[in-house]
Amino acid sequence: MRRFALGLVSLLLLTGCGVAGPSDPVPISEEPTARSDAPAGASWRPSGTPTPLATTLESPWSVVPMGAGGALISERGTARVRELTSEGAVREVGVVPGVVPGGEAGLHGMAVLEDAGATWVYAYHGAADDNRVVRMPLVGDPGGLSLGPAEAIVTGIPRARNHDGGRIAFGPDGMLYIGTGDAGVPDRSQDPRSLGGKILRVTPGGEPASGNPFDNAVYSLGHRNVQGLAFTSEGQLWASEFGQNRWDELNRIEAGGNYGWPVVEGVAERDGFIDPVIQWQPSEASPSGIAAVGDTVFVAALRGERLWAVDVANAGGESSAAFLVGEHGRLRDVVAVGESLWLLTNNTDGRGDPRPEDDLLLQVDVTTQPRR
């Protein structure tokens, strides 16, 4: 299964970073195969009509490409991890133990890591008393994968019926980044000792990463409910975030940065707080998963039922545009795979007996266009 990691080497060469050594952990995520070679003065946009890769999913939350056309997909309410095989079939890999769904909690984001010849699936999920991150060995060959025993590596993330966060991603530094929510208690977001309302940065084993700004797992604070994490081509971290009633946000994340919640929401221009790069009204967004292709960040919108493309290098220009508006319902996740995007719809919301048209994994091509 080492072949799944080859795309990361290409990404590191493109971005000028060092190449991981044979014993270094190698993340497997949406970014390794993402195109980053847009011509100067150009950005990326969807092109053509989306085509289905998988159907009859049930409240899917996260998709991780696995090479050769395969993927792993998490389902929030069932706690199942499902495999899309290279032949286009969808099968069960396993059920993550200890998941207690309810409200917005359940099985959320996933990431995959190769380390010393072993492949690990990391998953964020709601347990009986908290949200947590676990990891499980992924065993078998593509088309017949299964999960080994789960090991909890981060526990004690606040849980409630809403604002549970849930996205995770490995960064170019090999560390695991975790987006959390305030779990209905806004003041947690400003407390650097709390794991709620934060972006966390930990080692693959779950320990606070070296260099974190508060000498614990917290990397940034002042978040209400982080839903998407992605890295652009130069290694910059971006995060999408549910607002309350006025503004949803796309944020450029800095170590130690304070993003304002609950003191401010959206662009406030107040000392001590970092404003979002883009803000939307919730009716246009409710942003969930995000993916980066070069300097373009794609944002999957739930309530807005659209895909936003944000050219983060085009300050002062026409930096954002909406695509696929209302065509496929709620979009939960987006990942970049080669010269295409994979989009995960989320329309069943835990309803039994999903119909093939309810929740899908879709593929749409991406192309460049000149900046204006």
C-alpha cells in the first residue's frame, strides 16, 4: 500500500519542501494529487457536468481518496467506514467502535497515514461524554480493506448536540490538525486551556506538537465551529467555519491566531482578532469541507447548496464564485484528486433507506481561467 503515498512526494517537490524519508510518517489525503501548476495569473474552476462515483450513501461526512480511483467514506449516523473500490463498488470496511451519534455528533472526519509500513485510519467522532480522535490500522488490499482495533489518541474535546467540529487533516509538517466546535458554550473558544472552539495540532500519536503557541495542543482559538481544513500549495492552512446568524467564514490560519468568537463574528476590524478572508451569509454557505488546488480553495456548502471557489491569491479581484447552485442539494465535503474534484452530498441526514439520488460521491473536472 506504499504506492498510495507517491503523490505526496510530487507535492513536496512542487512546494519546495523536503521529501519524507523512508521511516517518516506519510499522510494520505486529498492534497497529494491536487494540481498546483496553474499558469501565472490564473485560478482553478469546475468544468463540465459532475458524474456519480458512488450512490446510496447514508449521511456521509468525509471522503479520503486512496489511489487508483478508490476512497474511504465515513457515515455520521451509522459509524461505518465504507470503501469505494477501483471497480466502482461500495463496500463496508468496518464500524468505528464507541461512536455515539446524536444531534450533530457522530462519525466525522477521517485522514490516513502511512508509518513504518503500516497504514492508519484516523477518525474524529462523538463518544458518550466527549468528542475524540481515534486511529485504527487499515489492513488488507484495495477492494478488501478492513479496520483493526481503535486506539484513542485525543480525548476530552467538548461534545453537545451541536457545534461539534469534526474535520481533521495532516499538514505538510506531518502533524495532525483537528477542527473543533464550542459545543454550545461560546466562552470556551477564548480559553486557551479548553479544546473547544479551536484548531488543535498534535503528533500522529496525539501529543501536543512541538512549537504550539500555548504549550498544549491548541494551535488557534476563537472559533465557533470549524468544519473544513486544507493546505494551499505553499503550505498555508485554511479553515471554514459556521457562524451564528450573520456570517460564515473562510479563515487563513496563523499559529496563535484569535479568530474572534464569541466577541466578534465575521469582519470586525478589531485589534487582537483576525478577520476572515471571505464571509458569507449562512443562506449562501454553511461551509463544510474544503479542498485546495494551487491557490484556489473550494468550499462545499450545506445550506447554500453550492460549491464556492475562492482565489486566495487574488486580493481585491473577483476572488470568489459559486458553482453547481442547487443542482445536488447539500454539499458536505470536497477533495482534490488529480485534475478533478470529488464532492460528497449530504441530503439523507440519518433518514433510513437512502435513495440512490440522495447522497452521492460526485466527480467534476477542474480547469484554469485567467484572473480578473
